[in-house]
Amino acid sequence: MNLLIDLTLLTGILAIAATSLLSRSLFQSVIFFILLGLTLALGWIRLGAPDIALAEAAIGAGITGVLLLDTLGHLKKTGKLDKDEHRPSYPRLLLAILSSVTLVVLLLWAVFHQPTPAIQLHLLVEEALPDSGVSHQITAVLLNFRSYDTLLEVGVLVLAVLVGLALQTDQHQQDSLPGLPNPLLHACLTLLVPAMLITSMYLLWAGSDRPGGAFQAGAMLAAAFILLHLSGIKLSAQLSHRMMQFGLLLGFTVFLVVATSSVIGGRPLLAYPDGGAGLLILLIELALTLSIGLILLSLFTIANSPPLSSRSGGSNGH
Amino acid sequence: MTALVILQSLLLISGALMFVVGSIGLLRFPDTYTRIHALTKADNVGLGLIIIGLIPANFSLLVTLKLLLIWLLVMLASALSGHLVAWEARAKQVPLAPSEGESNDELTD
Amino acid sequence: MSYIYGFTLFILLVSLIVGVMRIIQGPRQADRLLAAQLFGTTGVAILVILAELQPLPAARDTALVLALLAMLAAVAFVSRVWKTTSTNEDH
Amino acid sequence: MDTNLIFTLGGIGLCGLGLFGFIYHCHLLRRLIAFNLIGNGTFLIMVGFAQRGQGVTDHVIQALVLTGIVVAVSATALALVLIRRWFHLKGSTQLPEDDAS
């Protein structure tokens, strides 16, 4: 029975992926990509990875879809959206088939000649779990055992937003698209947005002893912000520029301060003091949640900011 | 106990069948407006039946409340998205499918 | 009991495949989006059943997240894509 | 045939499809989707492969993939910003190398 379910799900995932690549209309591709995120979330549950499923449900099925749909609408509005791309040439098709077949064969070879693992990582995790300050393994790995990696990853997120801000043409002009003036939508928002915020905090709190944590909570928060933005309530216009910058950097800063304070105290980088680990992890996670939410929101709004009206330079390309 | 299991099975399977009915409705109905109808009715009933069928699986108040909350949210979401699509379809004057036995000269697009 | 869960799951997955056909057929963008919405609801149903079958209570949290975000795509579509689509290229 | 193996194979399929689309398509948005397929396939392979080797759920690799997904979405968002900028400057959704073909 399980085998049947897994195989059906697998066939579904592959069929959806193939359709999203090969379908004629770009809109259909985007819709299938959203569905892929949804089916992958089911797949992660089957694989026994509920944390990833939570993140995938919020990000793959929610945020990525909105980002792609928004860009698609934008390209359609401004341009003629190149009626359809010129059909790629024959050698190109051959090259594509050849390289993807090679990749698949190599990967299959790797899977069927799998070496036995040298270290039983899960035993190490179980052994060290009582000292980590939390009782959920993934949170322990993310924010205690391998917190160095997580710190750098948050750094990457901040870097992405900085690059986006540098590309933004006009700092002060915000997204000019009006929201939806639909009364039912606005009535539902008063119910939905608080529910989203509560769920986000629930996920954050759940992270200490069962699946959940800062990344999922941050994604949920970002989804709530984006929903508000889409329906015309622009958070970035309500907050001052400085407040926004402060929020973006808060998570990284708190993490960095905690990391370096242990060096000042004479311990190695990112070693939590005895007994205080749980509290510090919660503090870092709270800051991270807010920052991830704001980072994803500002990547969304940066993409939305209108181009310079004068189009200075470079506009002679066509 | 067995009666409960039978009841549960009936609820779950009829819920799943409601989903199939919804899908078939989506496939068979002629225009956007009627498809909204297929989407927002059959699915919510189907999910509701499945959720009621799952409640006896673990008699826990919190789990029951969470399941009911999920159902409520899905109903809200499909009502909202159905409304939005219909609202915008009307603004864009998406044509209705002509009903049977009715002259439909001005409605075809 | 687990057979009942498995059977229900299987029916739901089949109903997903039927929904996919509507997305491919279209003919309008709105029809494709509605079918995607159906996909979301079916995904929630599959998740709550998987939570019992595995058993993995966290799957219910995933269903909750999915239920909360189900209307996000519809709102984005109506406000951003459909508004800017002219009638003759609505596919 | 256990779940881990099946999803590892699924990940391999996604990677192959993604690479095919990435080379075949010229439209930048389609390339971004193909790139995301490769990414998702890699995540599936990572988790499936690690869990198949150890025979239990492996929390270290799951944590790694979890952060990977969040980084991937921010990379996607950044790529979309770049695509829009490119579209405004050049009025095209393809790279100049592909215009010739």
C-alpha cells in the first residue's frame, strides 16, 4: 500500500515537473511549478521530514508562486512578452538531451553504488541532544551543533537583500500597483492575517520540541506581509526606511552578537553558556523570524518597484 | 468499536469520492462560473467528511480543534478565491456558457 | 484501518490527476487557477490523512500552513496577472 | 524499494528534467523554473540518499536542506529582480547569446 502511494506521488511529481517545463504557455508553467511545490511537500512528509514539508508548503507552494505570478503579470503589462520564443535549434535540443541523460546515468550509478556511511550522524545528534537546550533535533542542529552554518546562511539572505536594494532604481518610490479594492477580501484579511501571525508564532514556539522553527515561522510571516501588500496595505510604506533596515539586519546582528560574546567570554565562537542555551536559542530564533519575514517581503517589493521614469542610459538597446 | 471503524471508513471514502466528484465537475462544467461552483462545494464537503472521519482516530481535544480549524480555513480560502475569481471574471465580462434550448447568438465569443 | 487510509489516499491522488487535466485544457487562465485551488484543498486532505497513516502529527501543522496560504496564489493572480491580461491572449 | 529510494530516484528525475530545460529554453523565466527544478531534485536526492544509507531519519541533512530551501527562495527572488531589470533595460526576456540562435 505504501509502495503504491509513493509510486503514485513520484509519478505525479515527475509528470508535473515535465509539464511545467514543456507547456506552451508561461502561465501554465508557473501554475505547474506551484503544484510541484505542493506535491513536494507531500513527498517530504512521506520521507519523514516534516520540518522541510512545513518550509516547502510555506515557500514552495506560497511565496515562490506569488513571486513568479507577480513577475509574469509585470512582464505581460510592460512588454509584448515575446509572442513565443523562437524555437530552439536542433543542436541545442540534442545537447540538452545528451547532458541530462548523462547526468541521470551518473546519478543512478552513484545511487546504486552507495558506500556505507562512515559516521552514524543520528547517533551523535541523539547523544548530544540533552545538552543543546532544545529537545527537537533539527533546531538543535541548526542553532547549536551547526550554528556556524546557519549564521553564514542568514548572512547570505542579508547579502541577497543588499544586492536587491542596490539594484533598486528609485529608493523612495514604492510599488505603484493598487491593491484589490474588494470588500470581501479586506473583511477576510482581518481574520486571516491575525491567524497567520499566530501560526507563525506557534511554529516558532513549536520549534523547541517538535517540527517548526525560525525558518518556517519566518516564511509564514513573509506570506502574511505579502498578502497584506497584495491587497493594498503596504507595510513598507508604513514603516520608515530606517525601521525597515533595522528589521532586515536584526536577526543577523543578534546572531552575530551572541556568537562573538562567547569569544569575549573566553569560550570558542558560538558556544552557549551552560544552562542558558535554550533561552539564547529562543532569542536568536525570534530575531531571525522577524528578519526572514522582512527579507522575503523586501525582495518581493524590490522586484515590484517601478523603473526610473527617465530610463537614463541603456534604453537604446532596442 | 467495529461500528465506529465502519462509520469512519464510510466517512473517509465518501469524502474522497466527493473530491472525485469535484474534479469531474471541474472537468465537465462548461464555463468559469460553473467551475467555481464545482470547486467550492464538493471539495469543502469532501474535506469536511474526511476530517469528521479522522476525529475518532485519536480522541484528543486539541487535535480535533486543529482539524476543525483547518477545515474552517480551507472553506474561507476557497470561498474567498472563488469570490475573487468570479468578481474579476464579471468585471472582465467573461462569457457565460449558453444554456440548453436557449438562443445564444449574442453570448458566443 | 491503515488500509482504509491508504485507499482514501489513493482515491485522492487519482482525483488530483483528473484536476491536472483541467489545468492542461484550460481554456482560460482562471480555469487553470481554479484547478490549482482544488489541488490545494486535496493536498490538505492528503496531509491530514498522512498524519494518521505515518503517523506523523506534524503533518497536521503542514496542512494548517497550506490551508492558510491557499488563497495567496488566487489573490496574486487576480490582482497582478489577470488585471494585465488582454482578452485575446487569455490562455 | 523503500520510500527513500523512490524519492531519491524522483530527485534524479527532477535533476535530469531541470538540466534539460535549463539548456533547452531561452526564456529567462523558464530557465529560472528549470533551475529551481534542479534545486528541488538535489534536495530530494540529499535527504533520500542520506536516509537510505543510515536507515533512519537523518536530522542533520534535514536541517541542511531546510536552510537550503530558504536560501533558494531568496536566490529566486533576486533572480526575478535581475530579470525585471534586464527586461527594462533591453526589452527582452532572453540573453544576447540566445538571440542569435
